[in-house]
Amino acid sequence: MRLFLKVFILFFSSVVPALPDAGEFAFDSIDGGTLDIRQFEGKAVLITNTASRCGFTRQYSDLEKLHQAYKEKGLVVIAVPSNDFNQELSSNSKVKEFCDVSFGLTLPMTEVTSIRGRDAHPFYRWLKREHNFQPKWNFYKVLLDKEGDFRTSFNSFTKPNSPSLLKEVDEVLKQP
């Protein structure tokens, strides 16, 4: 029986493709081109779904401050604008202009992207399938470790400068 089980596991592990990890996903950048998660290998990555007309939109300011304070330490902060909760502006150009003028954002930003349901970006489908995580509102945050593995998530009420979020970021950054 043990031999059969070993052969069965060996056979199916070679036939069934490995499940993707976070490093296998790319987003369209709001500036053109692609934000490929693989380009951030060896860095901690904080990905936040955002919206321009949300009560939490002020968090953009703290996301930018976090980006500036931690980018040299190895943290990448990515904003993923989404209209899944009907609070985003009508175009990528309007979102970019709003973020530039209102917050002076320099952090990487994706095009307006679906994060829930059938049309969700593959990264968010992966989070739901593999980590039982799905944003319930704007400004939910996902922290990936230096290998692109899911570390933890934070809800809208957790500000980018909160002690709990900073503690997790610092722990990831200490990893080799």
C-alpha cells in the first residue's frame, strides 16, 4: 500500500501543474508597460486596492509616505485602483491625474483593475483561491514576503502607518 501511495503521489506531482505563487502575476501599469511581481523579487511588496472617491482615499498620503520611508529598505508599495465598489474615477488618466495632483504619488500604480468576481485580476483570484482572501472594500492591503509568498492582509481600517502593519513589514524586511 505504501509503495502504491508513493507511486501515486510521484505520478500526480509530475502531471498536475504547480499552483502559481504571487510572483507569477503582472499588472498593467497606469504609466504604460507592465508591473510584473517578479521584478520585485527579494523585496517585500504591499499591494493595496484603492479608489479615488472613498472615505479611505486619504490613505494614499500614508501609502506614499510608507513608500518613501521604506523603499531603500526593500519595500515596494503598489496601488491597484478598482471600481468594484463604484468609487473610482471613470478613466486611468483621471485616476492618475487625481493621484498626482492630490497626493503627489510616486509609488507604482496599476491601471483600474477588477479585484472581485468573474473579472477579477488573476492575482486576486489566486488570493481568494489559495489564501481565502478577498477585499471587502477599498484600501485592503496584502503583504507579500521577499519570495513573493502571501504573508498577511489588512483591512481598510488599518492605516499604512499603523504599528501592526509596520511590524509585519519590518519582520519581512529582516528576512534574508
